[in-house]
Amino acid sequence: MAEVTYYGADWCSDCRRSKALLNAEGVEFEIKDVEQSAELAAEAEAIAGRKNIPVIKFADGEFLVEPSDADLKAALAKRGLVG
């Protein structure tokens, strides 16, 4: 299982920003495009408890919904995924 799972969609500006940060930091992550599948959209909603995206889930079970870059970086650093 991936350390980081990203639920998002290409049309979503917050999703693009978070995805760009993950890529810039060299973090490996599994992409689950909620536009491609109603099941993936339902999965993201079940994790977050709401329909907002992106949802970024970590292997330890914690997750972020629409995180700021600072919050996402802090969560990655906490797990030793970025320097």
C-alpha cells in the first residue's frame, strides 16, 4: 500500500496545487481520480466525511482535506517523507 493516497480531479485547482507539491517534493503517491469512478468519489467522501477534494490519506490512517501547502508539507515531514 502506498504511504500517500491522493484523491482528486484535474479540474480542481486545490487538487492541482497539492499534486504539484507532492511531485515537487518527490513524494511517491497513489492517484485516485474521483472523476473516473463513482466508487473512488464515494471512497474519498467516506474518508473525509464530506465531498471536498483533494483528500490526501496517509498509510497511518490520518488524512487531510483541501490542505494548504504548509499543512501538507508538515504532514509529510511528520512522516519523514520530505526533508
